Amino acid sequence: QVQLVESGGGLVQAGGSLRLSCAASGNIFSIDAMDWYRQAPGKQRELVATITKGGRSNYADSVKGRFTISRDNANNTVYLQMNSLKPEDTGVYYCDAVVFSPAWGRHWGQGTQVTVSS
């Protein structure tokens, strides 16, 4: 069984920074893409950033230049460094990963709340 556990959320003022972490554990053979999504109240979940096993990353236009996704393959962990935070970044942030364990499957974390005050 594979588990993803996020941490690092919290309350921050606009312009501040937070760093989210997501650690995958369990019977993991390999991890392909790892992503961060977020869901604001009353809105659909949206993709924030994605990173391949080789380190290639892509970002939503709304966070380009402010957020940085990275990963530590040795420790099955993905990070999201969030700078210059805005109130519209508020939401629950989820990580997900495509994991081979031993069949390929997509796994989600439980989410971590990020609140940006104006």
C-alpha cells in the first residue's frame, strides 16, 4: 500500500512564503510524475505544478515565477516552494504521484491547508 503525506501548510500574510512537502511511503518500486494540485473553496481542483522523474517541471500560469516544484527521488519526496503568496493562492493543496507498486497507479495525499491573508 502506498501513502502520500503532505506537510508545511499554514497561515501566512500576502507576500510571504511557505514550503510544502509530500513524502511517499509503502511498497514503492518506482515513482513517475509527481504533482501539486490545489482546491479553493467553491472551486474545482486545479493543477499547480508537475515534475517528472528526470526533473522537468511545468507550472500553472498563475504561479509561474513564484512557485518552484522539486523532488528528492532517493526519499520519494516532492516539494513546493511558494513565494510572493497572494490571497488567491488560498486553498487545500494536494500532492499526487504515479507510483509503480508493483502495478502502476495514481495516489493522492490527504491535503494541507494554505491560507494567505491580505
